Amino acid sequence: MRLEGRHLTRYTYLSPISETQMEFRLRPLETPGQRLVSYELRVVPESPLRSYVDAFGNTVQAFNYVPAHDRVEITSQFVVDTGDQMPSPGADETPEDFLYFRSPVLDVPPLRRFSRRFQPADASSAEQVEQALEELTLGIGRHIRYRTDSTTVFSAIDEVLRQRSGVCQDFAHLLVAATRAWGVPARYVSGYVYTGSGEPVVGASHAWTEAWVPGRGWVGYDATHPVRAGERHVRVAVGRDYRDAAPTRGVFVGVAGGELEVSVEVRPA
């Protein structure tokens, strides 16, 4: 499936700021099941961009703008071909980095109780792990209600389990944590999902989870919808949790209130 998209992030400040430093993880990944056809990133104020690949294989682009300014605008546009999101089997090594807990993905008693309801009897069996992941994905979709503004990107999973509501990154964090509690590596994925039937879909960036299935590699599960990730999902960045895969983040010098506007549009190309 060929998808094209546009991601706009605009910060408007009430008084001038200076020395803005920002980094972006907005370039879609090139992996089995996903081919990047084109990509463009524009920033305002216009600034030279530098880029590097981080430890998780994500392309990071960054800029530093020193003069005074009262607006920062980042626009990315992409076209990708997507297909079967199932990668071929990887190396025999277990990806240990994706077994560890840290905030907001916490190892807490409510999580252990929740994860045991779906735990596979044999975590070395690909069939049992995949079946358990399917049931866990559906279970999270039944247990947690999607509610905007109910959490922040830093909300820990114990809060999500307590209030039984959240947004896509909370669904992803909970699926990551429950899978790690089984002893199965799991990672956070940021990107986009096309939910339309031909017309453009306007919304926000999305998040889901990939689990390491023995002998098969990383397999994606989207607990928000809840479905297995497929050709309608556009993978942009991966990491241990949101902090590793955040689309944008940065700092500036100054004391100024302001507004943040984020808009994402995805459509069949």
C-alpha cells in the first residue's frame, strides 16, 4: 500500500525566545515491509540541519537557531510503500535492552497481575507467544478506554491501570510492560496509522508495540485499535519507550508562554 503523509508541528510564543535546539525523529524507517519513496523536512526559522542514526536505528535530524524568534515550525512530508510488517528472523541473540523497566514503563504489582492473565505457558514457543500477544492486545483494548487529555506522555503505567484510560502511547507502554513481564522483549514504536477507506485522515501521530517472537523477529501489535500492525501502519522510530522515539523535542533560552499545534494527515498516495 502506498501512503503519503504530512506532519506539522508549530510552537508559537508570546514573547521572543532564542537559542532553540531541537531534534526530530520524523523520517520513516526503511525495513522489511516498508520502503521509503520520498521524504522532506522543512523548519522555520530556516536553519541548517544535521543528522545521525541513533542506537536504535532511527534517523535523527537536529538544528540550533540562536537569534531571537517567536515561532518554530517543523513540517515533514513522506511517501512510503508498506506491505507485510513481519520482518524475517533476526539473529539468535535476545535483544536484552528491551527487557528492562524504567519510568514510564514500570514493573509494579498491578502490572504483574494484569500480565499473568495472558501469559504464555512457554515463552520460547513462537506459536504460544503470538497467541498470548493477540489475547493481550485485545485485553488491553477492553480494559483501557481511549480518552484524550487523560494522561501526558510521561504518565506511568500504574496511573493508566488505576484510571483505566489513556491515549495511544499509554496503550503502547502497557503492552510493552506486560510483554516484558513475561520475559519477552518488547519495544515502543512511533509512527502513523491510516484508518480511512480512501479519503485523507487527519489526526495525530500514533504509537504501538513490537514484541520479539522467537525465531521470527519483531512483530507489531496495536492495542489502541486493537489489531496486529500491518500495511496501514507507517513505522517512524523505535525505542525502549516514548522518550527514545519522540517525534520532536528541544529546549530554548527565555521565559515565554506559548501554544503548541500538531497536525497529521495521512492518505493513500
